[in-house]
Amino acid sequence: MIQTAAPTSNRNLGTALAGVLVASGRCIWRQVGLALRTGGGRIGLPLVALYLTLALFGPLLAPYPATEFHLTHQLSPPSWTFLLGTDEYGRDILSRLMTGARSIILISSLGAALGIVLGALVGMSSAYKGGKTDEVIMRVMDGLMSFPSLLLALLVLTTLGANAQNIILTIGVVFMPRVARVMRSATLSVKALEFVQSARLRGESSFYIIFREILPNTVPVLTVEASVRLSFAILLASSLGFLGLGVQPPSPDWGLMISESRRFLTAAPWVALAPAGAVATLVIGVNLLAEGIRQAQRLPKMEEELS
Amino acid sequence: MLRFLTRRISLILVTLLVVSLAIFLVTEVLPGDVANMVLGQGATPENLAAVRKQLGLDTPAYARYLSWIGHALQGDLGTSYVQRLPIAHIIAGRLGNSIILAAFAFLVSVPSAVAIGVWAGIKRDSWGDQVVSVASLVAISLPEFVTGVLFILLFASVLHWLPSSSILLPGTTPLDRPQILVLPALTLTGVLLAYIMRMTRANVIEVMQSNYVRTAILKGLPMRRVIWRHVLPNALLPTISIIAMNLGWMLGGLIIVENVFAFPGIGRLLLTSITSRDVPLLQAVALLIAATYAVSNLLADLSYSLLNPRIRLS
């Protein structure tokens, strides 16, 4: 039967978008809440929260300025004055870690977010349009993916110059085709469902259908993808820092700190261990949270079966 | 099959064409005048013009691209600006070293990853499976440079078992000093092993829940037979393409690992060419890495379709 209700998309565009944001936000929040009921989420979420706090307030909480030289305390081991020791210029490692948290977290989350937004837009519209358009768009995405991500990132950063803005852009470009693939297949499975068909028969615009009918129903896929992408982004950004193409000195960069620590690894291992531990726990936290979210998505279904 | 093969190979040629064009464009706009760099400070304008002419920098970009790609197809990759040596010559030795390292890591990680993955999948949620799951999550969370530095600290600084860097004398290969291969290969193995293992485990679990495995168990077949005849062939199928996919993915790891250990391979050469702005060398190495990636993707597809008759026809 053909429905004759008037299309709702003629209403204010702003309210429509706000509605989507609120609905998706509530759904993401619910997912994170559910993740707290899994082992991974219980450890991962506090770890991620700790680093988020550092990213927000790290430079304020740091005991010393990150670039201050304590020339009488070069390479001194961890002590009560310098909790994690000092590096070759006598800079306090704890302060450098706390200050560096902001740039690595900001860069990788903005980069991942850019990749997710671009990829979701491309993937959803490609799947929704279908046919030749879909074919062409996905070929272009395949072309982008035919570069190994680190090589592409290195080439782009060498050309554009290494700074925070370009690293974010690079991560976004590298992730876009990969997210687009995932979102395309998620959209294809939602597209065939009845409520999308009825919205189409109602005469809603493609914009309305993609954002109000399809997007909210791909949120579970999107949350998992976002958490996985975030951990890849941290790995990529810190690797670039290690190779010398990250945030430029003297601002502290975890990857670069590890790279520079190699010269006195035997004499002062704490210079390497502190940033290595920071990168490791941050990525482990994000991965545990991702694992928790993935497991949590199966929880409601399991409870239904049990009751 | 033949049609599938020609289609895939022609697709690869198109990909490589686009990739080479992209590499050329990206490296052509690199800041810094090459002629200036070759001659150093205090070069006269006449000398600069002469060098530009000699390097062919006075011709338009499309002509330079065509001549570059034309020569590259004949195996002539040009001359390095910095080392003043034929690039094919520089790359040949480095490529061999990288292949040895990658092969070493692959031979260690793939069999063990598949074995552990299958075991963990069959013993799902057991005590051992949970240990393996946590360990593999930690392994994929550690970037290669962190694992590498930790290995150096443990095996070179503390235990003094292995050398901390993989520097080689000119004219020797890693096989002459196999001990330098151990730490880089171990570092590469970590992530690879964890990744392939997790995929294998997931595949085994999926197959274990299928109806045909349930039927096999319920009709009273011995568990050993169910696993070897019903679970493994179906679970290992996607694993094979994952392994081939990782071949390309390992290239990224290779770039980092080689730089952690100063291992004289392609990845180290890539970074040296970037820092010294050696454009022809950078172009050649980038093209080589991209081509390897494309070929390993092709291998992934081929192996999958060879083993799975259901896709071959389409």
C-alpha cells in the first residue's frame, strides 16, 4: 500500500540535524554505558578517561614547564623531585608526558573523526545511490587504499610539511576509504529495510533518508569503527612522531621522545620507558574499550534470549 | 579463471599507473630547489642552469614523468642525487635485506599464529583462551617502535644476548650475521602474530557455530575428525587471504622496524631519501613499496579465489 503522508523533510533542516545528533549521541552514550558492563570496558574506559583528563588539564597539572632545562639534573633517575626522571637536557619527563598527551590525543582523535565523517558520508551516499555512481566512487576509494597507509602519510607530510594540521588531514585521508567500505556495507543492509522503503515512498529527500533513517541505524557499526580507528590513529600519529614527521620540537611528542631516548638506552632507560608505557597504556585502553563496546552490542540480544 | 586473472592484472596495471602518477606529483612539488642542493651554497646562476639542464629539470613536468616511467619500465630508475650511484644498484641490495627480514618474520609468525588461533578458537572461553586473548590485545596495541625499544632494552642492554642495532658492513648480507635479524624479526612478528591469530580464532569460532559442524558433532563423529575435516578447511580459508593482506600491511611495520634497528633495508632507505631530499631515490623506493603492496593484494585475491570455487566464477 502506498503511504500518502506528507514528507517531513520540508521542515526546518536545523531541527532535523539536531534531532539526528541528539539521537546518535544518546545511542553512543548507551553503548558506552553498556560497555561498562564488560571486562574490557571496565578497564578501558577509566584508562581512556584518565588520558582525556590529561589531554584537557595536563599542561596545568604538570609539575614543571615541559621545555624547562634543569641543567644540573641531566639524565637523573626517577626521584621525589622528578618522579619519572629527566632527559638529556634535564627536562622533567613526567611534565613532558603530561603536556604531550594533549597533542597526541587531539591529533589522533581529530584525525580519526575526520576520517570517520568523510568515510561515512562517502560510504553512505555511495551505497544509497547505487549503480554506476557507487561503482565509480568505490573504485576511487580502492585507488586511495592501494597505498600502504604509512607510505601515504609519509609522502603527504614530506610534501605539505609536518605540523599538527597536516597530520590530522593525513590521518583523515588515509582512513576515509577504509571507513567508507565499512559504512557502505552497513548502509546496504539497512537500505533494504521497510522503514527506508516507506520513507522513500513518502517522497522524502535523499538527504533526509540518509541522515534520519539510515545513519541512526548504523550507529552501532559506526561506534565500533570509531573506536578501532581511534586506536589506529594513535599508532599512526605516534609512529610518525617516532620517524621525525610528527609535532616538531621543542613541543613534547611521545614518539619523538622514544626516538631520542635510544642514544642513552643503557645509561638512562627511564627516558624510553616512560613514553613507551604512556603510548602502550593509551592504545591498550582504547582497544579494551573498543572490545567492550563490541561485546556490549551483543548483550541486549543475549538478555532477551535468556529472559 | 583466465578472464578473472586478466581482469585483476589489468586492474593492477591501472592502479600502478595512478600510483606512479601520484608519487611523481607529490615528490615534484617538494620544497627546495634540487639544483641548489646538489651544488650547495655559493653556486653561480650559470652553474645552477647547467645542473638543471643536466638533470633535465628544464623540461616540462609531463615530459619528465613520461621519461621517468619509461626508463623505470626498462629497469633504469635513474641516479641518486646524493649518493651519485645508479638507484637500481642501491635498491637491489637493500631489497634483498628487507626480503630476508620479512621472510624470517613471516616464517616465524604465520604457523604459530594459525596454530594458537585454532587452539584458542576450539577452546573458546577457556582459561588459556583468555590469556591468549589478553596477550594478543596487548601485542596489537603496542606500536612497533615501542616493542622494538623494549626488546633492545631487555635483550641488548640488560641481558647482552643480541646486538642492539643491525648495522651491516658494506657487501655483506644479514645471512652473514644472522644474530642481527633476531630482534627486528621478533618485533615485526609481535603485531603480525597477534593479528593473524585473532582472525583465525574468530573464524574458527564462527565455523564451530555453523549447522554443519553441529550436525557432524551430533552424528557422533570423533572431535578430532570434526575439527580436521569440517572446521579447519572452512576456517582457514579466510585466514589465507588475511595472511596475504598482512604481507602488504607488514610493509608499514618494516619501515618502522628498520628505522628502530638501523637495519639496511628498503624502509630505512625510504626515510633516508626523505630526510636528504633525494627525490629520484624517494620516487623509486615509494614506487617499489606501492608495487609490492599491489602485488600482495593481488596474491590475496588469487589465493582466496583459487581455494574458494564459489567466487572464482563471478
